[in-house]
Amino acid sequence: MNQRKAGAILSYLSTATNAIVQLIYVPLLLLFLTKQQYGLYQLMGSMIAYLSIMDFGLSNTTTRYLARALVLKDSEQQTKVISSSIKIYSWISIVLVLFGSIGYFLISPIYSNTLTAQELITAKHIFLVLLFNIAVFIPSNIFVAIINSHEKFIFLRGINLLKIILQPCLACAVLALKADVLYLVYVQTFFTLAVIALNYWYCRFKLHITFAIGMADKILIKEITGFSVFVFLHALMDQIYWRSGQLILGAISGTTAVAFYSIAMQLSLFAVFTPTIMSNVFLPSLSQIALQDKDLTRMNQIFCKLGRLQFMLISLLFGGFIFLGQTFITLWVGPGYEICYWVAIIIMGGYILDVTQNVGIAILQALKKHAFRAYVYTTMAILNIGLSIWLGKNYGEVGCACSTTFCLLLGSGLAINWYYHHIGIDLKTFFSNLLQLCFPIVLAIFAMWSLQQIWPVSVTWNSFIIHGIAFVFIYSSIIWILGLNKYEKNLILSPINKYILHK
């Protein structure tokens, strides 16, 4: 099995593991911590997340340039790219500390009306520890970029999988001894440093990379920076879309509202990780295709094939949540969190198309045509802030969710698809493929609805699991018979047949 396939499998395994771990981890955190402490942790995490975008998209950009240099077998260019990226990261570190200091002093003026004096002290402490995390983590992305460009996905995804499992285990062990939210961020810092050390070790001693700072190239620095700016704008949009709700609710409603919104956001964003994984895995190969091919034929094939697979998966998750989400939330974190269901439904419905077309981001980056997307999403993100403040004041968490969904549909549903069509991406085939899947998906959802009318779900884990299995079976059976094409069926049958033959 090659690195790309193994990396994709490990990535999906990590996503599934992360989902399972979070299902256990969040209720435990709410057991050890109060709603207010959990909301405070999420609030400061949302603030510090804005600093995390100060990677400026440099990791993906470095991956792209290194992948091209590897294709051309130009070792000198590889060294120049790494050296130039290190120099840029040095500047970023200085700017990061400066903006972090400003953010620290803004905590009291912004949140003094909704946080107590003790909560403000704790918030500042959490912010400083998380700032340190980001300050050391962002420059270390150069190691991730190097490993990605060499397509050594097994190591990267394997380390990520271990972190997903071990970090919550250690956090819960520490919180069992001392139920203090500060210890949660201390554990996070420990794992950040451990992962950085392992990534450096792999680059230095397995890939034999030499970090020669003196080889930085001014022209290359300018080119890399110019390319990264638009990746940065897209990352900024992501943070505003997915984090602004917590920050706004923290200022106008308090930490309890932040806790509710964060839980809903966590549920709704599980599905986002799936296409993001595929985009990251395909970025190096898409960069090579862009270098080798003059037209978009192969890229359109990837775009349409992955779009169908992602649409089927997202529809499964969304349909299952519609039927079983309320029951799950009650079983998961207890009664009193009903608002989380409606917030999650609104957000999930808004990003289905964006998730299905997520590999388009990697295609635009590979073609160096990602500027328009950055402009559109930056505009929509700014609009989202204004709408979230207005709707949040009047309708709370649901208002913030509606604002996010409206802006996402406007940006992803209209503007970006117009641009995809403009540059030659085959949207006609893409949407034709999705329409072919709509009937079996709707049929599966109707079949599950009919079953629930006869056999309603009760608020017990046994009932939830049985109904969940029933929905997956109904959905999978109908999709297999009416939805999957020959290529997709072969993706599933091929590994099974190989396993049987080897047995």
C-alpha cells in the first residue's frame, strides 16, 4: 500500500477515532469542569484560534513549492524553499507575539460585563498558555510541510492518531486529581511540544533535511509570501466563520451560551474534517498534475469523483443527526442542552455543498488561482460578524448559527461556483453526479422516517445504537443498489477481495 492510500486510511481512522474520543471526552470535561469553566476554555480557545491563522497558509504553500522541486529533482531549490520558509516563519513569530500581547490586554475591556473578576484572571492565564502553544507550534509547521511534500503521510497521520488518543487520557487523569481548567491547557502544551520534537526528529534523521537559513532567496520569499497571503485570507475566513459565534456570545451572553454553542459547533464540524483530510492528501499530487498537464481533465476527474464520495458521506451524517441528534445530545451531555440540536442542524445544512466541493480549495491552490476565493470568503466573513452581532443579540445561539449558514451559502453556493465555472471546472458533470445521488439519499431518509413512525427511538443508549445501525444499514443498502457506480463499488470491493485472496 502506498503512502497516499495509507495516509488517507490513517486520516479517516484519525477522524473516526477523534469523533469517538470526543464523544467520551466532552462529557468527562463537563463532569470535571462546570459549564462556566468549559465555556471559558472554549472562549479563550476561540480568541487564540485567530492567532493560529498567522501561519499565513505558509505550511500548504511550502508543501506546494517543495513538491514541485521534488518532481524536478532540484535539491538546491528544495534547500532554498526550506530556508526561505524558515526566514518567513521568524518574522511571523515576532508578529505573533505582538498581536498576542494586544489580545491579552483586550480581554478585560471586551468581557468585563459578562465574566466575573475571577473568571477574567483565569481567562488571562489560559490565554497566555495557549499563546505559548501557538507561538511554538506555528514555526514548527515547516516540519509538517517537509514531511507532507515527501508524501510521508503514514508518520504524520500516525503521530496525529496517537495524540488524539493519549492527550484526552492524560487530561482526564490530571483533572481527576485537580479539577482545574488550567491543567487542561498545561496537558495540551505538553503534547504540542512532544509532536514538534517528533516531527523535527523525522525531518532531520529520517529525511536527512539540512536547515540552512543562509540559503534563503529574496525572490522566492516574495513569491512564497504572495502565494500565502490568499491562503491566509481563506484561513482567516475559516476562523471568523467557525469561531466568531463563540466570541460574540461570550461578550453579549456569557460563558454558558459559549458552552452551548461550542458543543453544537463541535457536533456539526465532525463532518468538516473528512473532506479537509482528502484535500491535504491530494495537495502534493494536484501540484504535480498542475505542473505536468495543460488542461484540467485530471483535476476535474478528481473533483467529481471525490465530490460524489463526500456527498454520500455528508448526507449519511446529516440524515442520521436529523433523526437521532436530539436523543444523542441528551444521552451524551445530559438534559438542558436541547438548543445545541437546532444550532447544529442549521450549521450542518449550510456547509453540505462547501464540504462536498472542499477538494476545490486544493485545486485552486495548485493552479495558483485561489485569490478570488480568498476575496469572496473574506467579504462573507466580515458580513458574518455584523449579522452575528445583530442576530445574536435578538436570537442568541440560533441567531449566530443562521448568520453563519446564510453567509456560507452566499459565498460557497453562489460566488465560488461561478468562479469554478469561469476557470473551467466541470460543474455540469459535478452537479449531474450529485443529482443522480439525490433520489437514493431521499429514499433512504424517507425509509428511516417511516421506520421511526412505527418504532420511535427512546432516550436510552441501546435504542439509540439500534436505530443508528438501522439507519446506516438502510442508507448503505439503498445507496449500494441505486447510488454507487462501478468505480465506487470497486473501491469498496477491491480491498475485500485482496484480503480474501491473501487469506
